[in-house]
Amino acid sequence: MHLHKKPEPPHKTYYHVEVLVTCSCTVKGCKRKRSIFSYALLYIADSYTCASYILINASIAVGELKIGIIIFGASGAGSTTLGKEVAERLKYQYLDIDDYLWRWDTAIPLTLTNTREERAKRLMDDIQKYPNFVIAGTIFSDREQFEPLLDLAVFISTPTDICTKRVYAREYTRWGCRVLPGGDMYKSTRFHGDYSDYVTNAEKYETADVAKFGRKLHEHWIAELHCPVLRVDGMTDVSKNSDLVVVHFNKATK
């Protein structure tokens, strides 16, 4: 139960209460909290009397249970491609973490991120719009509020040299000459520069400590997740990996 206090005049304080129900899924040890009811309670008290609680809102909003998959890995590992393929097969909404992480109103893209609160709110707002979803990327902001909505996590691993080539090709395809010498994005962001810079960025994923984006962080997260975790090879054909994800997802949610 999460209690959100809303200040009011002296001797009268309103609280908004969100009731969470913990459900056991078919996977042993998996506990998922689902938001079922949301209602208001009026708390009346002063320093001389005992507290009284009165239910003041008879309408109870029943929330729809969410079904979600998250696919993550190194930049260039293939999480976006696999995520879109899985979402298409299941007819689920596709969501990309980059759309919530970065601000897209800057003169030079990929130079400024949204605040932690902004990206968490925007992502949750979009999740609430759809009963089923597939997310590509790593959730850093307030992950505890999103993890209960996940029914399957997919960790995709791809060799560093392949990730480098994919990212280099992807960025040029997306931004063109802007990421080449003379372009406004060249050396202006932490992602773009010479090919050696792409190699360095890809290698950082394997060497970064657990507090930064990298394999250690992902392994630490995997160890704490309550939903099933599927590991796939990023060198495998995307259609075969998609088949594997769908099979494991159906087992997890049966």
C-alpha cells in the first residue's frame, strides 16, 4: 500500500491511497504487484482526540492488469530490432526507453536528458494507455514501480565488434553527415566521433562498474528481477530469437 499525503488546512488532512494486490504467477518465486483499486480516505484528527477514518469516495477505479516484456542489452546488441519484432507478433505496443530518456527539443540531439522524474512519469503514462507492451532498453528511473509490470525480461548479448559496426551504421543512417567530421554532432555528443570512438564506447559496456551502464549493471539487475529472464544470442536471426521469446512468454503467462 502506497500512501500519498496531500496537505490540507489544520486538523484535516486528505490522503490518496493506492491499494496493491500481490498475485502469484505460474513461475515459482515470482511475485508481481498489481494496482487494483484507487480511492480516497479522509483522515480527521487533532492533538486532543483520537483519529477517525471516513471513506469519502464511493467510486472505486479498477485498474486493468498490465502484461509487459522488456528486452535489453548493450547499445547495438539488437534489443530495438528484437523488441519491434516481438511487439508485432504479439500485437503489443512497442515502447523505446530512448524516447523517454532524451530531450528532443535541443539543437543538437542526444546532448540533454529528461529528469529522472520526467522520464519515469512519461513512461508510466504511456504504459497506462496500453494493456500489453514491449519495452526495449534499460529502466534506470524508479525501476521499482515498473518491475512489477514485467512478465518476462530478455537479455540479449552480442560481441563488442558487432555492436560497434551496428551502432556506427545506425547513427550514420539516422543522422547522416551530422555525425561525420564537420557535422554539428561530430564530437559533440558522447556517442559520435571517429570509428575509434565507437569502438571505445562499445568496449565500455564490458568494463564499466556496476554503477554505470554496462554488463555488470545488467547482471546485477537480472539477479534482482522477480520475473523470468531469458538470455538470447544477438548473432541469432531475429525471427528465431522472436520465436524463442514468444514461447517463453507464453509459458510465463500461462
